[in-house]
Amino acid sequence: MSVLIPSLDKIKKLVIEEPVLESATVYLEGLSFKHVSQSYVSWLNDKEVCRENRHGRGNNTIELTRKYVESVDNLDNIAAFAILAKDTGKHIGNTSLGNISWENNSGEISILIGEKSYWGKGVAKETYRLLIEYGFNQLFLHRLYSGMTVRNKAMIKVAESSGMSKEGIFKEAFYKDGIYVDIVMYGIINPAHK
Ligand SMILES: CC(C)(COP(=O)(O)OP(=O)(O)OC[C@H]1O[C@@H](n2cnc3c(N)ncnc32)[C@H](O)[C@@H]1OP(=O)(O)O)[C@@H](O)C(=O)NCCC(=O)NCCS
């Protein structure tokens, strides 16, 4: 059965005006000014939350956070979402399908769960599932990928349980607190394209 693929303009509109994505435990809704709060700012200043990413240096502010949100708002190569917990309605983290290449039909998934009380509850796995479905079934992308430090055991489990396969290692590609760490890349090909 052939699938009718919408025009590229229509698909790009779905990136600019992110649809709400929903699972049993979370909503993903387009990141906007209404999500910029002191909690969100504090996640990016928290050393534990940011141990495996480039943030956590204590210099994030409301103003910088608003600038980031504004900078991604109207782009057609990144769909940035706030993650909301269904049980409380609380904004608990952010995720994105970014670095979208419309030439290669690929995109990169990233995530940060700032509210630590929500760690280990399957939120990242649910979020990856939603973004992979969105990327393949609504944006008709061919390849999705995600990179993480080799010591980020939780993220490696998230990638593997999302059906991603290990593609390779970028040697000592991440530098923090005086140490270089390898980045491992995971990826998945749209099963409808096989
Ligand atoms: C890494 C992170 C996204 C994981 O999110 P999460 O919602 O807690 O993950 P999940 O509950 O979906 O768990 C995924 C798997 O990792 C496991 N896990 C969770 N925390 C773990 C830890 N500290 N060490 C090892 N495994 C862990 C879970 O048991 C689960 O395993 P399973 O598939 O066998 O059940 C979240 O902790 C986070 O945002 N951390 C800070 C920012 C970050 O590191 N982002 C990623 C940068 S690439």
C-alpha cells in the first residue's frame, strides 16, 4: 500500500508548529515562552543534571533561556518540545528533534529531564518512542540518531530500547571538568524505507 507523502512545505510546518505528542505518562508540547521558569533555568545550572552535556556551568539565566527558546521557535530544522508529566501537569524537562537535514532526511534526538524526581520512571524511553514515531510517520525522515557519552548508562539503555543500533564512537569528543570522554552514536533507519 503506497503512503501519500505531504508536500515538503506542509511537513516543515509540522516542525515549526510542533503538534502535541502524547503517551500514557507524558505530553510533549512545542517549547515556548510559557515554559521559561526559574526551575527550567536551574536545571541548566545543575551540575548533576548536566554532568553529561555542555551546560551546568552555573551561568544560565532567564534571559539566556528566553533567547534560546526564541531562537528555535520559527526554525524548520528543529522541533523543540517541553516534556510535561501527565500525573501533575508539571514541566519536567525538554527534548528535541533537531539538526534536521532536509537534503538527507535525517535528524538528531536529544533530551534533558531536569526534575530529578522523575528520573528512572521511563520518561526518556516514552519520549524517544514519541519522537521516533513523529520523525518517521509525520516528518517522513529516513534516519534518526542520538549521541551520548559512553559513561551515560541510562541514555545508552534509552537508545537501545528505542530500537537504535550502535553506529560508532567519536574518540574523546566531549570535554568536561578536565577530562575527555568518548561519545557513542546510535541511529535508526525508518522501517518503512527498508
Ligand atoms: C539520562 C536521562 C535522560 C534518563 O531519563 P530517565 O527518564 O530517567 O530514563 P528511563 O527511566 O526511561 O530509563 C532508561 C533506562 O535507564 C536505566 N537507568 C536510569 N537511570 C540510570 C542510571 N543512573 N544508571 C544506569 N541505568 C539507569 C533505567 O533503569 C532504564 O533501564 P531499562 O531499560 O532496563 O528499564 C535523564 O536521567 C536525564 O535527563 N539526565 C540528565 C541529562 C542527560 O544526561 N541527558 C542526556 C544527554 S545525551
